[in-house]
Amino acid sequence: MRVLVTGAFGWTAAAIVKAVKHAGHKVVAFDLPTAVCSDEMRALFDKVVLGTIAVFADVYCATQSIDAIIHLA
């Protein structure tokens, strides 16, 4: 399953992303272009989409071929 995690670079997301990966799913990260992400976290993502949930085009791009969304933004 492909899971989109909004706010994926955040502290709360870290535990959730690890659990989703451990369960065998692919993680697509969605966060602000200005957000800071550690190399350890970035290595867990199968894809990173930078944008904001306030812009429809960014959300549309991020949600293509996604099976589930965990909204933390």
C-alpha cells in the first residue's frame, strides 16, 4: 500500500512513518518546502513531495496513486 503522510518531516510523524514502513508499506512524504528533514527520516521515504495543503495543485500532485492518507499537517 502507498501511504501519504502530510507533515512527514515532523516529530510526531517520525514514529508513524517508522511503523508504516515496518508494516511493509511505501511512504510518500508531503511537507513544506521550508521544513527541515533529517537524513535518517529522508531515508525512510519512498518519495518526497514538497508543497502546502493550502494549494490544491500541491495536494493533487501528492495524492496521485495513494491508497491511504495520514494527515499530520
